[in-house]
Amino acid sequence: MGKLVVSLDGVVIKEVQIIKDKTTLGRRPYNDIVIDNLAVSGEHAVLQMVGQDVFIEDLNSTNGTYINGKAVKKQLLAHNDTVEIGKYKIKYLVEEGGDYEKTMIMRQGAAATAGAAGAPAFSQTSGMGANSGFGTLGASANPASIKVLNGAAAGREVALTKVVTTVGKPGVQVASITKRPGGYVIAHVEGTHRPAINGTPLTGDSVHLKNGDVIELAGTQMQFIQG
């Protein structure tokens, strides 16, 4: 599980476990994390948890949100990242010993030309335990996969071996594919435009994927293949 350590001038003020899908941060008392300082906007930022991935998004705050000294609008947090809001520093820590394992990000196109334009990124995360709300399929079920249909990575296939897979281009358009007892569902995570399934933009929070469905996001087409 991830946690936030809030400090001011090197003195730790509070520690907060990230256990909710959305955790709000700001000066107003109704926020999940309240920082009562004029440098902090009433509704300053929100943290969104997708599986074990945690994104932070600035809510058009007056003074901005910084990660490791760089202003950000929305970004995936990594272990030991320092979020800076005014004079406050918020360290993001992924606690060791959890019953999950995070894989490396695989950039499609690496097998072709390094840094190929238009190549999406895939990140996979395994389960969070019995109380996480994410189920796993039976041991006999073959994992599904997604196959890239166009661009530099066309033909490459990625098996969905973990509970949650995030796919797309950070900062542009990102979606998550979650493995549940009844199958796989896709949800919108980031970006102005929602991903399209068979040419129809995603509506609602999530939708179940069927074998052969074509996913379009960030200019890339991918086909969902049920094992």
C-alpha cells in the first residue's frame, strides 16, 4: 500500500495511508488531507488510485502542484516522489512487504525503433489482497491479451497477467484494464477524450470487454483477445 508523509521545514506533520479510490487534498476542511495554509488552494489536488498505481492531479490550483521540483497537471507517482505544495513537502512511499508486485513499464516500439513516436506504454499491477475489491480468475483460466494493430508496434501482443493493466500515453490518454471474476473491464483514467470500444467512446465508469473488441486510445488501435 502507498502512503503520504506530509512535512513542513523538515518536520513531519502527518502520515496518510492511501486506501480510497480518490483522495482529495486542499485547505478546505472537507478534504481528505487538510493543509490549512494560504499557499494551498481550497481544493488543490486529488490522488486517484487505480489498482496499485496512484495518479496525482492538480485541480487548477493558484500556486500549482510540483513533483520533484517540476510543475505537473497530472502524473503517475513513483516510490520516493516528493510532491511540493507551497512550503509543504509530501513524500509518496510504497510500503514494502505488500502482497503485490509491480512490473516494469514496457514501451511498445522498443522492439522496433527506440523511442518510436506514437508508441503507447503498458504498466501492469497484481492484486492487493482479499479485501482489495479486485478478484482473480480461476487458476485454469488463460490470461487475456491485447494486440497492437497499428503504428510502430503493430503486431506486438501483451498478455494481461496482472489484475490491473494501465495502457496509453501518460499526460495524453490513459485507460486501465482490470481482471475481475466475471471477465475484464476497461475504464478511463486520464485524458480529455475517452477511449473508444469498436468505434464508440466509453460511457460510464467502465465497460466489460469481449473477445475481439477493438480499443482505440491515444491514436493507437488494440484488439482485446480473450484467452
